[in-house]
Amino acid sequence: MPDPALLATAVDIVLRAGEIQLARQESGFTISKKGAIDLVTEVDLECERMCRAVIAERFPGHDVLAEEMGSVPTERAPSRWRWIFDPLDGTTNYAHGLPIYCASLGLEIDGHREVAAVYDPSRRELFTAERGGGAFLNGTPLAVSATTAVSEALLVTGFPYDVHQNSAPLVELFALFLSRSRAVRRLGSAALDLCYVAAGRFDAFWEQHLKPWDVAAGALIVEEAGGRVTGMDGAPFDAAAAHLVASNGHIHDEMARLIAEYRGRRAPDRT
């Protein structure tokens, strides 16, 4: 397993971010727009600056990829270590006072996801994982659910910020799973959606048009809790591919089959 100092740093950063998020809920914050419905707050930026400062101090040779500032250029060659940070996953919820948001931090070493930490400050829930070491919620081991059929499953999904431009395929696939499952939820935080699959609260999650910081930590937590993560096309999971299905493993093939059948039924000019 990786150096324990790496997980300790990931935990420290997401806990600090959570405290910033809670404090600014009390003191107030400004909101601006990155797109028609894509919000950014000064809290996002404050948490990201904190993360970059901590990693620069403790691991000056490591790279950081984060939502608001992207990957900051350096004069040195790319590092073997890359931290992938979402300083406030669920910004829209946060801006509206809805307590479903978190900080999410994953670490890749040589391109492989090795360490993950996600913190929900509203519930004081800290999700962690290390490759080969299992997944945990506040120190208690996590395990995915035992549900074996989509018809018995509670699913969760999300929509991208450009949903207004191309809503039909997203809504149609949502409707398909709504008609086949016990229920479908939409919480507005991909990182928490993944953690809830790992905790057995949801049986599966699917989403398109994702960014690496949305899923880098949560996907590892699902895998280490005994779940399965792939692309929506069934390909091996790639955080840069922008789409995924994460499940308890038991219903994964059925989820993938339904997605493939749906895509096959769409007219070529509508895919």
C-alpha cells in the first residue's frame, strides 16, 4: 500500500476544506457563474488554494489537478504523483443552502489511483480508501450492497451543466432506469453518489460528461468496498473518459446491457 503520509495528507486536506465550507455557510460568500447554470463560489477557490498550499509544502515535487485552476504549469517534468481535487463537489447545492456537498481528493501514482478521501462536513462523514487496503467510513469498513437485480435496486445519477443543450438522451436514459428500478435519485454530488454506492446506500450510479475530479476518489472507494466501476460502454474505467457506471458488482452487467440496448435503439442522428 502507499506511504501512510499520503492518506494522512488527503484526509487533512478534505477535513480542512469541510471546515472552510461550514464556516463560510455561516459567514457568507460570493457566487459567480462559469456557465449558464455552472456556479463557482469563493469557497471553491479558497479550498483549492488551501489544498495546493498543503501539497506544495509537504510534497513539492507532486502535481495537482483541480477543478478551478486546472493543472498549473511548472518548469519541471510531469510528476509520478498527481493529486486530483474537487474543492467543493455539489457547488449548486451549497449555493442554495442544500447540505449535500463535499470535498474530494484522490491521488494517482504512475497513472494508477492509489489513495482517496471524501468528506461530507454536514454529516461529519469521512470516506477513505487505499489501493488494496479497503474502504472506510469514519474508520469503519465499507461494503457494497447485496442487491442482485436492477428491479430491486435504488439507483442514482446526475446531469451535466450543459444539460440544456442536449437533454434528450440524458432524460431518456433516466426514464429507462426509472421504469426498470425500484427508484432513481439525483443528489447533485458525483463524489457522494459514489461513496453512497460504496456504503450500500445506493446499488449503482451512472453519469456522463464527468471530469476527473468528480470521480477520481469515489471510484477507488467503490472498488475497495467490493464494487465495480467501468465506463458506460463497459470499457475499463478511465477518469478522463467522462462517463462511468459504478455498482455493487451484482447488477453491473444488467446495467451495462440496458445502456447498450438503449443506445442501440436510438436513431443514428440522435446518438
